[in-house]
Amino acid sequence: MGNLGTTEIILIALVFVIFFGAKKIPELAQGLGKGIREFRKAAREVQDDVDTDAKKIENRSSESKG
């Protein structure tokens, strides 16, 4: 389980065309791409905040020891 063959990919694409129509698929893909970009941007910002806070905590603990 987990590996998709050519036949499965073609079948999935065909189902998409049937359900959404050929004109709607690029719009859906564009929306999905924007959503993924926004998610990555938000995840990057959260990671930057965590890193910044960790450095602040690290600096405070080293100052109190020294």
C-alpha cells in the first residue's frame, strides 16, 4: 500500500475531470498551491518565533550562570 501506479494516477485524474470539469481543475490547483504557500509561510514564521524565544531563554540562562 502507498505506491501509486500509472493506472491509478490516470484513474484519479479521470475522476477529477468528471467531477470538476476540465476548466475548473486549474482553478482548484491554483487555490491548492496558494494554500500550501500560506501554510509554509505560517509554519516558517512559527519556527522563527520558536528559535528567537529559545535564543532569548538560552541567553538569560547563560547570563544568570555567569
